[in-house]
Amino acid sequence: MLRAVWSAKWYILLGLLAFILTVVATTPIHFLWKYAEPYARDLPVRIQNPTGTLWRGRADVGVPQAGTIATDWKLSPLSLLLGNADLALNAEGENIRLTGAAQATGLYAGMPERVIIEDLNGYLDSTALAPLLVQARANLDGSFELSRLNADISIADQGINDISGQLVYSGGQLRARVERQSIDTELPMLVSNIVMDGPKVTVPVATADGEPLGQFFLQEDGWGGMTVLRRAVDIAGQSWPDKQADADTVIFEVSQKFL
């Protein structure tokens, strides 16, 4: 008899929990967002116009330097029982397209403590780099393919714990001015393996044969930039006035605040 009573209590508890989750999950996301929005003000992105439900929805995500990205998600219900949110993501903007999975952990306090990105793949048009290229007095055609990006991002500390992936540039026309020299040339395909260098994200750029040309970087304080080696000038079919500079000499660098 006592065992039957305890079994009944567990069934009632599980039923109540399932009911609560169902109510929350089927409630329009814009209603739930009113309560979650204050916790999102410290995020490095802006989330606007949420529609749908918690299980399946859509929102506009404003990313610095990249504009607004329409993002669709599908949420795994069972992950919420562990205080996490396992999401399948599809994001598309004017010059960017991404698909992959993400896990938000530590949801007990409202906003997640960490976001883990898994196997993110996508496309990035070179126009997304325009703010940085303007600082470098350069213009670049072509596109980038992102593959197998994995990242561990701390929301609480507003930093990146780890990141890896590959970025391949299709090749295209480059127009730039370095020192007193104008460059207008066709670049070959370039390959970058995204890595962590201490607290800094680095994206070293190399030819398909592995010859280094420079790198992009993003620091934990939100500053980012790029450096260019003299070898890049050689690859572009241009001459360099300083004949003493070897192929690994940094001939240009620029940085600015991104986040």
C-alpha cells in the first residue's frame, strides 16, 4: 500500500513537471522574452523580434560589424530537465549564412552561463569584413566558407574559452593601398585554421600550400585587427620597395574595437 502511494506521488510529480514544461514551451516566445530580456542586455549581440515558441522559433540577432541575422532554432525538450538548452540553429543575413548546433548551459539563474557551439558551418561574403577593410584602405571580392567551427563561450565572463575551425577564402580581386603603393590584383584561394592563442582568437592566413601571409585576431577586450606579411605582396604579384625585408616581415597592421 505504501509503495503504491509513493508511486502515485512520483507519477503526479512527473505529470506536473511535464505540464509546466508544456505550458512554458507552447507559450509565445515574445511573451517569455519580456522576462528574459533584462538578462540579455550584457550580451555582445542584440536579440530582437522573437516569434514562435520556445520549442521552435525565430529572432533577429544584431551582430556588431555584421548587421542583422535572422536566426531559426529548434530546442530539445529533454535538455531543459538538466538546466541546459540544446539547439539546432539556422542563421541567415545579408552577407552570412550559418547552420549548426549550440548548447546553453547553467540556465537556472536565467541567462546561460556558457554557450557551446558545435560543428558550425556556413558562408560569409567578403562584404562582412568591410568595416575592417575600410580601416586598411582595402576592398576585397570573393567569399569565405566556414567549416567545423567549435567554440566554448563564457556569458558570465563575456569571453571565449576555446575555439577551433577552418575558414577557406575562395580567391578574388583585392584593391588596397599599402604605404605609397597601390595594389590591384587577383588573390588565390587562402586557408585559415581558427585557433586560440592564450586569451586571443587568431585566424592565421596562408596559401593552399601552407605559406603564411598574415593573420586576423580578436582579443578578450573586444579589440581586433589584422597583420600582413611581405610574402602577401609577393603572392599578389606586387613589388615591395624595402628589398631588405624578408618574406616574414610584417609590413602592415591595423586594429579597432569590435565588441
